[in-house]
Amino acid sequence: MSLYDNGDMNALQDIHDGFFDGLLLSEEKTAHLFLRTCAGQRSTVVLKDVERMSVQNFMQGNIIFDVVLIEPSNLTIAHIEQAYQLQPSQTELAQKLLEEAQQRKLLVLEINPSYGAEFTALFGAVEILPTYILPGATSQVST
């Protein structure tokens, strides 16, 4: 799996050929991503302080090739173009947004598919929960 150094993401090390089951956005600028391994183990990836997000080709049975977390120092214009859905002709804007993202120490999470959904988000912090958890839930949902 293609993960940069981030201990929190180690919980997803068996996600190749797993499933991107869903996504829930909340008013608090958070996104809950519901992922499942091919063995059926469920996880919720909670992205906090979401600045921008792009989801394309979400289908029934989204199969994950890999999940990639990009640290601020490794962000590129391509990550910004994907998150903001910019055109190649918008290079100056992409460069400005890249500099702002690096100054604010924002991260990028990519879910690259074998089939289905492509996901890119620019955000401030991430948390991995061991099952499917909805925003504001006071107890964990059983798997």
C-alpha cells in the first residue's frame, strides 16, 4: 500500500482490494469515509477540517487499489488540481492554492480505485476508527 509516514494510517494496511462503501459529510467540515477490507473488517476514516474534496465515479462495489496519505511537504500541483478539479490552464491558481495548503499544513488523502470511486481530499487532520461510526455517535456500531 502507498502510505507516507503516518502511524494513524497503519490501521488500513490491508485495504488493497477492499471496498469504499460510503461517505458522509457533516456540518463541522468533517467527512466520514466507510472502508471495508476484502475480509470484511470495517473502518471509518474521519477527515477533519476538510478544505476541499473531490469524488468521481462512485459506483456500487467500489474496489480500492490503494489509500495514499500525502504530507504537506509532499503536496504537488497535481494533488491541488485533483482536489479542486482545476483545469490545466489554471496553473497560477493551482500554485497559489498549493502554497496556501503547505503553509496551513494541510494533508491530502487519495483513494485510488481498481474499480469505481476516485477520492481526493485536502484536510487538516485524520482519525481511523475500528468500525463504521456516524458523526455524533456516542457508542460504536457493531461490525
